[in-house]
Amino acid sequence: MTEILLCDDDLLQAQALAKVVKLAGEFLAEDYGQSVSVSAMGSPQEALTYAADRQVQQGIYFLDIEFAKSEMDGLDLAEKLLHSDPQGQIIFVTTHSELALQTFQRRIGTLDYIVKNADLDSLQERVVATLRLAMERLTQLNLIKKQTFTYKVGRQLRNINTDDVYYVATTPFPHKLQLVAKNLRAEFVGNLKQLDQECGFLLKISQSCLVNPKNIAEIDLHARTISLVDGERLKYARSCSRQLRQLKQN
């Protein structure tokens, strides 16, 4: 489900925009195989609390820039939302399009500016176009995510294509895993059980090893070993024999 959050201290205006956004979202949802949830908030703090409670990720946010009763403005709100939802899509609904430079200076990746006082037809057309762009971006991000294995070395996040991963195994050191991939061997902090749950492209062959089936060259059912495309051989657990037998047959 795609969460769409509107925040404007003029609640009547927010509710009116919410109707337009909901219709546009439902119109586009079928194209992207997504249902949408639209919520309107009257203050930045209310929006932050809602997003935190729902643990919103890859949300779409329609934000006013000025809030008369809050020390926080729309730019501050956008920064805080993006801190917890880095892939969130920010759209400002405002009469202050001249503030675009500030969003650039503060490195707020803004998708669009929608003018508040536009006529209804123009508003609907702009909202549909902007939502389509937001959903397209999120679809592309999810596609990249599915094709990418991310691991952390020190403070640095590194990414490799999932097809290049050979296997991930435990090491003698607690909470440290070894990644073996095409032209790469690296150690990183992680939990193999959690990785097994999160990475559907990896196959568990023992309590200490997850393998990418795409890079298995041969399975020896008698010796209970697999040979990888780089020639390395790994032993698999007896409890995993059925899965490996089915894989060999396929």
C-alpha cells in the first residue's frame, strides 16, 4: 500500500485536496498494482507522529510551506520526513513557488510545486501528473532494490547486483558474515537468520551458509556438495537435501 500524507494548517483546504488526491490515487493505483491510503494532517507535529506510528516508507507527501501556529515550516517538515523515509516523495502545495531555491540549498529532493489557488480542473490535472511521476519513481526504486544486495562495511553502504552474489556465510567472529561474489570477498556485520528472511534470492544450505542458486554449477547428491560457477565447493546440510534435489531436477 502507498501512503499519501497531506499536511496543511488550513484543514478545510487539506480535506479538499485530499479528495482530489484520493481520486487521482485510485485512478492510478490499478496501473501500478498499488492500493493507496490518503490522510490529511493539520500540523507538522501531527504529520511526523502519524508517519512514525505507521512507520511509513516510500510515502508520498503533499506539504504546505507555511504553518501559522508552528515553529516548524514545510521545509523543516520535509527534512524530518526524509530522515526517516529517505525514498519519500515530497510535493509542496503552496503559493510560495519562489522558495524553490531554498529546497535546493537545503538538498530537499522536491518532486513538484503545486499552486494552491489553481482552478479545480488544473489542480486535478497537476495532481494526477505528479502522482504518476511519484509512483513511477517508487516503482523504479523497488525494481533496483530487488536487483541489489546491500551490505555495510564500517560506515559505508555498498551495493552489488544480486546476480553477482555467490554465497553469504558465517565467520568465527560473532555477528560478522562473509560475502563471496564475482571478483569480491568481503566481511560485514550482519545476522544470517535475518538475511535469510529478507533476501528471497538466497537459498539456505546449512545453518551457516546461504547460496545464490543462479550461481550453482553442479549438485552432488551423494557427497552432499554443491559446486559454484567459480569452482568452489560447499557442503550442504542433510536437512536441505530435499530442496537441493528439487533444484537439481529443475
